[in-house]
Amino acid sequence: MTDTEETQAPTTTSTTSVAAPPDKDSAKICILLNATGNVPIIKKRTWTVDPNKTVSWIQKFIHKFLKLDSNEKIFLYVNQTFAPAPDQIIKNLYECHGTNGKLVLYYCKNQAWG
């Protein structure tokens, strides 16, 4: 993996389009980011990411996108139910918890669920 891949932002997609579930040839997974609690809202909620990225990569992306202080943390939750492990692969989460062609993730600055 090169340095540019680690810092490259996910691709934005239109929130009005319907995403098809990724197949074996698809290179990206559609994720929907929802703000929870007192965290700033990301206006572009739908993103496509490499299926081999980890949850910690998504957390770092959100942290950098929101320009949070280094002492602030980002917590991610899948479908308002549980916090996935930081080393969990996005593809695995999508296969188990994806709905309507998207993986729904909630982000906040303090623990909310789980």
C-alpha cells in the first residue's frame, strides 16, 4: 500500500441514486455516514470506499475531514447496534450488515451504543 492510498479520501456519490450491491468485480462499497450526538454533520453522507479498508481507516478519515483536535476520538457504530473492532474489514461488515446496497455507519465523539 502506498502513502497516497492511505490518505486518499473515499469517493462521493449522490445520495439520490440507488446503489447496487457490490459483486466480485466491484471495486468499491457504498457506505452511508450518519452523525449522532454532538458531532459535526458531514453534508455528503454517501461515500464509496475500497472494500479492503478497515474501520480505523474510516475513523481516521472522518477525524481528518471534520478537522477535529488530536485528543478527540471518533466512535463508529453499525446500524445503531454495535461498535466494530478497529481492524475489521469493511467488506466483511457489508456482507453481514449491509442493506439496500449500503453499509450504514453512525459516527459520534462519545460512546453511544454497545
